[in-house]
Amino acid sequence: MKYTVLKFERPGCAPCKTLDQLLEKHDIKVTKVDQIKSPEMFQEFNVRSVPTILVLNHENEVEQTIIGVVEHALISLKEKINEEQ
């Protein structure tokens, strides 16, 4: 099963930038969703804080949610993605 990883963020968000560095460190590819440019996506997925990562399965159902900058959760996410490839 392939996963889609969405990162919800907003301009000027310091924790979002920190999370970007961790995502790069662990080579996790994400699709970024900007709060200003895509507020409808925030509403659709009921995202209330940034940064938030949602992991969607092939049916676009949320499989996992990571709120904030949590490196051990990113490591688990990377393992999950690698298992499926």
C-alpha cells in the first residue's frame, strides 16, 4: 500500500521549518499544504494546529497523525513507508 504524506504548515512558522529539517534528515517526502493558499484542505482534514502531518492510505483515509515536531514519530513513519515499498 502506498501512502501520501501531507504536511500542513503556514508561512513564518518556526516549528514548521524545524520539521522540514527533520523530514529532510530522514528522507521523508511530503506534499506541503499552506494554510493561506489552501484553507479548504485544513477544513477538510480538520487540522487545527501547525505543523501537522497526515498519512493517507490509497483510499485517502487518515492512517496516522503527527502534530508538532516529534522526531521519534518521524522515524516510525519512515519505517512504515519503507515496509510498504
